[in-house]
Amino acid sequence: MQRSLISFTQSFRRDEGGNVAIIFGLVSTVLLLAVGIAIDLARTTNMHARIAAAADAATLAAGRAMLDGKLSDGEVIELAKSYVHGNARNSGRSMFGTYGDPVVAIDRETGSVNIDVGVTVPTTAARISGVNELNAPVSVAAVFGQSDVEVAVALDVTGSMTEYGPDWKRKIDALKSSFETFVTKMLPEHKPDERKVRIAVAPYSSGVNLGNFAKRASNNRSRDKCVIERTGSTAATDTAVGAGAYFKVHEDQPNDIDNTEGRQSYTCPNAEIIPLTDNRETLIQAVNGYRASGSTSGHMGIQWAWNLISPKWSGFWGGNSQPDPYERTKKLSGNGSRPELVKAIIVMSDGIFNTSFHNGDSASQAAKLCNAIKDKADKEIIVFSIAFGDPPSKAKQTLQQCASQSDYYAEASGGRELSAAFEKFAGILNKLRLAQ
């Protein structure tokens, strides 16, 4: 009896070993299938991420193209498609699947770009379960260009701008063509109906010509439409015109008080100030008519550039040229990513700030003004600057100090470099607008 029990037990153990082998085989098959499916899923995830990254780059390119305004809607859509294809294929890695032709939709009124792309990845192990492919569609949407821009450009129209640069082109002519490049880039042909970008111009030499605004600014004392510095506690501020707060005019003074380069003669330029406008033709035609004469009161150009975008002067300029409130230049509380409004000043000069009539030398006044403009206690204003035609180091230093940061300062030896500087600053401003 005992011997039979032992024999039965040994037989059962042999049978149990067979069962384990069967179970192990079944579990191994399931594990291998799971690993295979995991690989299929990983390949699908990888393919989806690759096309999504390409679509993200395409939305950014399309958004910039809409702001630039040189392309039609159809051309923007084709540009977006080319970015999807280019970025998807040029990542340096082989594809695990295929993707369909991107479907692109844009809306200039809202600044939106939507891109949908179908993605298909063939399976390997999952085929056992009858699944031959996995679909992972990509859908990317973004809204761009919702920030407005107000930018005032202080242009040097002094006598030295009649000189020829290294490219055998008069500096004033190089300035006109460079400014046109800037305006064209900032004010696109294809733009929404609502106001988005406005540009103002403050041309300066030894005075600033206010045109029809001169009488009001000088309390009816300007006889040539030009004004010079404000005196007293309102100097180096953007306080608007009021009782006792007007700009002094040139009153029978044959020379200035600034000995930076010897005394300079007073000249009222023909170039008149242009309040904020989004009219390309108005801006380009007016600047093309500027003539160069006189010495360099750079601080006055800075002062009036500030006045042109300061909300404190809204009532003075009136109409569609009224600057918007500083409050809109602060970061939005909702998403914290961008302001509602970008305010900026561009200052260009080809020489030392060498002319002033009150409050000390021009360069010192320029420094005070730039510091006041960049004071972020109650506002956000970006300051760009350009040293044109290789001016003396003192002039470059003044312009460098005015710029909000080092890459917002540029040196331009000739017309080509000047145009590149204006185009660069336009690109920065458009990028600041191009916030998702």
C-alpha cells in the first residue's frame, strides 16, 4: 500500500511539471504579445510627436506670415504645409508610419491658425489580434497677433545726413528706403480691419517741427512751427501741454548753449512730425519728402517720440492718433504671457547730440529722458537705437545707454546695414506681438 502511494505521488509530480511547462509557454506568448503591442504603441507615440512638432513649427511660421502681410491666405496655407513636410522629413530619423496632407485653416481677424494631420502606423505584433494599423491624428491650434503696437521713430534729419555713405548713397536717401522697409514689415497689406499697429515719426535736427500742432504746443509763440526744450519741473517727463508746461521756442539766440562740438546754428527742419497712424502711404510719402539740415538735438527727437505714444498726450493729438493707456502695456493677468499693447521708440542718429538751448547739454538730457522712458513703475516702453554711419564713440555710447537691452542697439555703417537694423527691430516687435 505504501509503495503504491509513493508511486502515485511521483506520477503526480511528473504531471505537475508538464502543467507548469504549458502554463509557462502560454504566459511567455502573452508577454511577448504585450511587448510587441507596447512597441507598436511606442512607435505610434513617436510618430505622433514627430508630426505634432512639425505642425507646431508650421503654425508659428503661418502666424508670422499673417503678421508680415506679404502673403495671401492661400500662400500662407501653402507655407504652413511646406513647414509640416519639411520638418517631418528632415528630423534625421526614419519614419515608422505615414501622414496625410495637412489641412490648414487661418483666420486673420482672430489671428488663428489650425492644422490637422492624419497619422497612420502599421502594426507588428498587434496584427495577431486583427489590428493592422494604429491611427494617431494630430490637431494643432494657436492664436497669434492679438497684441497691438504703437511705435514712434525719432529720425535724424540733420545736415550731416546729406553726406555719402560707404555705399555711395546719401545717408538721407538710405534712411528713407530703410524706413520704408520698416513700415512695410510692420504694416502688412493683408491685415485685420481693427487697428493693430500704428507708427509715428519724430524727425529732429536743432529743433522739432510740429507743423499744425506748433501753436498749441508753444502757447502761440512758435513762428516757424518748431519747438525746442521744455524747462522747469516738467523737463524729461511726458507731462502734456498745459499752463506753464509748453516747449520753449528759439528766441533770438544765434547759437546754442551746448559746447559738445562748438556752438551750432539753429535750424528748423522742413520735416514735420507725424502722429500715430496705420496708413503706409502717409508715412512713406511724408518721410520721402524730408530734407536734411541743421545740427543734432537728439534729446528733442527722443522727447517728441515719447510724446507721440504717451497716453498723457491723447487729447493733444486727437482722433485716430490718440495713444492708448500705459495699463495695456502690462502683462495680461489671465495667461501672463503677453501684454495687450507693445509701446516702443526707435532712435537713430549719425552723430553726437550736440545742440541744446536749455537744461544742459543734449547727450545728458537724452540720458535722463531714456532713463525716464524705461522706468517700469507705471509703464512698459521698449527703446531701440541705431548708430548710423560710424559716428564718434560718444554718440554710440549715448545710443547704447538709451537702448532697453544690448541686442536692441545696432550699428549701421551704410544703407544696407541700416535697412537690416530696421528690419531686425520690426521682426522683434512682430515677435512680441506673436504670442500664443
